[in-house]
Amino acid sequence: MLAWGMPVTALIAVAMPLVHVGALAVVPLLVAVHLVVVRVVLVRDAQRLLGPVRRLLNRWLARFSFLWIGLPGYGAMTVPVAGVLVGVGTFAVLTSMVHVSTMVSLQRERSGKELARWEKLVPVVLAVLSIGLLVVVIGLAMLFGWSIMAIVDRMQAQ
């Protein structure tokens, strides 16, 4: 998957600075497509061999990885030249992380080991951080909107 995915990502990264505002749509689309391709091509068969809880945790770990690493990494592709390296690196890191995570889960499942504390804790911590960040962003957006409205009201009052 890395053999054909990295050149494709490099081509997209070369074109990314040219789409300007369209990058706002391209970046999340690229993250979503990469996640789906990884799930279908790389880990679909392996997921079937995992127990239900480990499968769920592995799936959410991949999703959070793409959220926390993929969005900023692919977002950096809007920078000319350096964005190509960051985009290709993001593709390689995310693909490798999901592969290694799945292999570790398969080995632990095959050995009959119980879920380790970290296997439960990592997705939970990432979920809490994601929700916390979302609340902060919503709060900042509301504060920004309130500030703009206050400025407009003051300008109209004068």
C-alpha cells in the first residue's frame, strides 16, 4: 500500500497549493479516503480475527489517529514544497501506525491475553481530548461571534 499510496499523496500534495480555498474540502476528503482505504485494503481481514472489544478499540484508535495526525498532516500539504514531504510522511506514518496496531492486537488476541490497560486507556483519553477540544473550539467561536456583534453594535451606536 505504501508503494502506490506515497506517490499518489505526493501528486496531491504538489497540486494542493493550487486549489487555494478548495483545500478546505480536499484535506478532510483525503483523510476520509485514506482511512477507508486503510480499513478496506490493510486491516479488513485482520479485524475479523479480533474479539469484539479489541476490534472496537482498534477501530476507534485508527479513527482518532487519522483525526489527530491526519488532519494537521494533510492540512500542511497546502504549504508549497515542504507540504509534499509532510503529506507523504503523514501517509506513511498513519498507514504504518494502523498496520502495527492491528498486528499487535492480533498477536495479543492469538496469545489469549486480556485487554491491557493501555489498550482501553488510549482510545478513552483520545475521545476525552477530542470532545474537550471540540468544546473549546465551539466556545472560542461563540466568543468571537459575540465580540464581532459587540463591535458592530458599538459602531452603529456612534
